Amino acid sequence: MDLNVIIGKNKTFDTKQVIADKVKNAMTLGFRTIGLTVDVDHQHIPHIPIPPIIRLEDIALDRKDVVIKTRLNVRVEEHIQTHRLNQSENAKKYDLLSIEPLNDKMLSHLNKGNFDTDLITFNFSSTLCPDIKRSNFSIPISKGVGIEINYGNSLLDPTSRRSLFSLSQLLVEKTKSKNIVISSGSTTSFALRAPKDVTYLGLMFGLNGDQSKAAVFRNPILVLKHSEIRKNVNMGTISLTSCDLHNENKWLNKEFASVKRVSDDESSKTKKVKI
């Protein structure tokens, strides 16, 4: 699957015909799950557009085996921008959320697990790409966050290709080949490659055969599952007092004593315990 076919930039979207051509081309190449991405610069976070409604019948496609996902990709350079992103109601309406860090500080912030996203994505053809030599991706990997390599814009000229291969190999090394997702990140149909060709790219990035196939097929599925959990998870609290416990369970009081207690009313004798 290809989770990053770009159809919009900030408030400007492709026409319905252009979107249809991109989807049809992706289908012809063999993709059945396609992520249609709206790219947003950090300056436009307060004005994130509503995700476009893409129905296959509207673009003259009658295929029941094709799944379209909407995706929001935000380029950020300061952690305060992710806080603003969390407050955006429109951002929550997209199926997938990805963050493209523009500097080392922002990449470090994401690698510490300080913001819940489905993908950390890299555009190695950009001059604003952060230095990943000292990065540690263990926390986002443990949380099921995808680490995405976009090849589309980097295959157009020799300099970009060299940057793509060298930095992708470094990223594969730093992640120990875990959670890698390879997407096109393409703005045109011309930049799309067939799934088999993309797996060959993965081999050039330093992945072995199974890892390369996972980066195209299995890992994107895990990203979609991560997205479902992120969008539907609910946090809750429970109230416990010593009188709620039977004698044989009084030992739990000592255990709960080590758990951080939260009280809505300081005057209340009931303590709320987060677990």
C-alpha cells in the first residue's frame, strides 16, 4: 500500500480529475490501500482544512477492493506547534496523522514520545531535513509509530537520489530496520512506482528481503491499526477507598499507596487513583 499520495498543500487541493488520475494510476500499479495526503506547513496549523471527501464512485471507480484513507501531514519545527495541532478539531477528522520534523530539536521531541502520531516522516530531498545520525527511535518504535521514507521527489535528479539512498541507509541503521514504511510522497502520478519496484528500493536502503516487503505491505497495516487506537482510546479514572476492599484484599492498599493520587476536591476523603 502507499500511504502518502499528496493531493493538497495547505488550502489548495488537486482537482477531482487529477485526484482520480492519481488513484487510478496507483490501482493500475497494484496498490489497493491508498493514503491521500494533505500537506500543511506549521504556519497553517490554525487553519487546517477539513479532509476532502473522496468517494470512488465520484471519480468513476467501481472497485470494492480499494480503500481510500485521508492523511494529514504537518511540517513542524517547534514542539509548541504540536500542542496547537492537538487543539485542531479538523486534524482529528483525518484517518492518519504524520509529522515531518524540520530540525534536530523537533525530531528529538518526537523521539522522546512527547506527541502521539501515526508516522514520523522524512523527505530527504528537502534542505530542512534533520540530522538523524544521533537519533534514537526506540520510544516511537515501541509505541508502534511508523518511520517513513518517501522516495517520490528524490528520484528526479542525481543529487536527490544520492541523498535518498545515503540517508535512508542511515535511517534503517538507526531504527534497526524496525517500523520502516516506504511511501511515494509523490505530488504527481509520474513519481509512483509499483509495489514490487518499491521493495527493490528497500533492498537499496539496507533492508533485507522480508524487511523490505514488510515496509511496503505489513508495516503500513500496523500504522493503520495504530491510527484506530490513537483515535478511539479513552482515558479514565476510578475511585477507591479502603472500605471498598474485602479483608483478604487489604494488601492492595500498600500497592495503591505508591500510585500517584489525583483528587478533584481536596476536601474530599475519597482519593482518585490513576491506573
